[in-house]
Amino acid sequence: MGKKSKAEKKGKNGKKRDELNADVQDHDLASLLVQAARSMRTVLSRNLVESGLYAGQDGVMLALAETDGLTAGALAVRLGVKAPTMTRTIGRMEAQGFLERRPDEDDARLTKVFLTAPGRDRLQTIAEAGQHSEKLATRGLTDKQVRTLLKLLRVVDSNLQAARAAD
């Protein structure tokens, strides 16, 4: 009997490598990505709700922590949502005391959004909630696997962003 080809060799679970590859190909990438994103968002939302934050508000606050004084339109583009959605979110967060709107100093036609002191106080809570969610999501993965996953997800996102920009 001759040497087995790679496809004939068995993996840890007793399946041949070509069978393992077929299993991977049978999965719908879009469905898995969407489900993983939903699961991550659900866990993150649960971790944030005690601090008075709701789904999506953390992204607004993190964007403003990075670049305070963005317009609603710029925030919508950065976070990949429609302008009316962002306007409603900003209004809700302003009522909660996390944000404030002010006229642009150079162009009175523009209104810019800024974090308030209570909004800045929530940034640590957001960071901790994110870290907890990431630990849950990557449980059982090695550091190398996590780095590989992040690299691959960045490539997937970049490909999709480029396709969207081309439309």
C-alpha cells in the first residue's frame, strides 16, 4: 500500500481532509457572519444596558471619543447607518445627557455633536463591556487564532467596503 495523499489523510475527528473542507464550504459565510455579529451585539447590549446605554449608542460615543465635534452626517457615514437613524440616536442620547449639539464655529449652517462629561464617564464602561464580550466570543481560541480571525475579518470587511464604494 502506497503513501496516502493529503485528501486521504484523516483529521482529528476521523474525517478525511476533503470531507472537512467540504463541511467548511457547505456553510454559508454570510449567515455565519451575520449570526456571529448579532450574537456579539446581543451580549454587548446586555453588558451596556445597566449603564443606561442602548444598542448602537456605544459606537456613537466611541466615534466621538476619537473625534469629538462630528456632524450627524459624518457620524452616520462612519458608523454605516442612515442619517435619519443617526439623528434619532443623537436626539435620544442628548436627552440622556450623554451628548450635546452645538453650532459649528466656522459654518453656522452646520451642527456638531460633542460628548458631555457624563458621556465621557461612560467610555470606561463601554471599554469594559467590549472586553468582556470579546473574551466570551474568543473563549477556547488561542492568541494566534484570535489574531488570525481579526486579520481575516479585516480582509472580508475591506472587500465588502470596496464593493460598496464601487456601487
